[in-house]
Amino acid sequence: MADSAVKYLCYDGDFFDAGRPVIPLSNRSFRYGDALYESIHACGTEAQFLDLHMARLRQSMEWLKMTIPAFFTPDNIGRLITKLLNKNRIFGGARIRLTVFRDPRTDHGAELVAPENNIVTYTLESEALDADHYSLNPHGLVIDLFTPMPKPVHWLSSIKSTSALLYVMAGIFAKEKGLDDCILINEKGHLVESGRSNLFIIREGHIFTPGPEEGCLPGIMRQVVISCIRANGQHFSENIPLVISDILAADEVFLTDAIAGIRWVGAFQQKRYYRDISRQLLEQINTLAFGK
């Protein structure tokens, strides 16, 4: 396993000792959650699916009226990621976090929720992972519903921001209940996603996943998996509302995220599931990402 001690981070294109404070208390992410982030998988100092991550980030920045620097291209960010991983001597699997926030250094004194302008700055952080490639969890996840706080459905629902208290509370709920994860519902009682991943349900060979109109965050691995499903010619729907009876009637359930790839669910309440299609799709994703 690679050395997990991160030595450097990247702030606005410059590299600093990770133990040195570089972000002030006036940071708008800290004060207002006024920031976006991408969790990116990397291996061998190269980021996977970076084009998709940057496209989503740029779209979200546009929606939030953040000024998009001309520098924000997959090639430029990819070079910084490679340099950061080399400086931290992480040559296997890695998690990269790219965070973008409105720059408080451009404000002029007054502490206002509304920014004085929309200039942004960014950070890149890296952390070593145990595995180089995506691998299927050997034991199925145990999950249940998280119902105390339904997720609102509006256009902010599909933005990956640092304002994430709903997911924090879902994670605390899962930990208190001894679960590996939990499924969020929206205000209509429809299934949305898990506390940290997108949700896929398989019933009689037909694959379903909640769409953005249900309030889900359209994850990068979700996009990749959907592309694989369509390339395979498998029956697929993302525009059908899903409820608890659908997950109880499913043959297979899995969760997707950019770092883990696919995680198969072994149990939801008293129901147990297979992992056949999960395994097949993960093999395809590894081929797409790493050529094997």
C-alpha cells in the first residue's frame, strides 16, 4: 500500500505543505457552504473520467454564477493532479478532492452572504487508497431507509456542494443503526439515492435508477454505468419513480460512486440480493478506466 501521509496540497496552482494553514476563516465554503467539489479517482498519477468531472463542475459553476477560469480544462487540472500525486509519492490508487469556492479575498470588508463578485479559487487534495482499480466489495452492504429528512427536489439538488448537512445526518443515522449506508427519499416518498452514492435496482433483468427529477445528484460513476448498460443493450429506465416496494421486489441492488465504482447491496431490511450484474458492470468499468 502506498504511503497515505499527504505532504502537499495545491491551492490556486501553487503547492503548499499540507500541514500549513492556507485557507482563512473568511472562506465562503466555511461560512456559507458556497463551494463545489469533485471526488475523483486516480491511479498511476492519472485521473479517471476527468472529462466528466470537469463538465459537471463547469455546469454547476455556471448555475451558481461563478466565474469559470479559462484554466479550468481537463488537461490543465489533470496536469496539476499528476504533479500533486508525484509530489506526494502516491503511485497507486488515490482519491482526489477538487474544491472550488468564491474567493473571499476579492470582498472588501463587509461580511455579506451575497458575494461582492464571483471570482473563484480552488484547492486540490490527495489521499492514497488501498486498491489501485475498482473492486467489488466481498460482503454485501446492509442498508435501510433514511426517512426523518426527505430531500427537497429543486435544481440545487443536483449540485455537488459543500453544503451537505442532509448527507451528514444520513451518515450519522447509518452509523447509529449499524448500517453500511442508507437510502434517502424525497418529499413524495420516492427513492432518491444513498447517503453517499447513486442507487440502481434490478428486477427481472430490467435496471432502474432514480433520475435528477427525483432529486438525485447525477454522479459521474452513475453516468459511466448508464453508458455501459446502454452499450450492453440491457433494459433500462431512469424516469420511473421508485418506492420502497420496488427495492423489496428487486433481485439485485447496487450503489455507485466515483471512488468505489460499484458496491453491491446484500441486504435491505429482511430482503437479500444477488451480485451478478454488479460484477459484470464493474469489469466493464475497469476496462474503460484502465484498459483491463
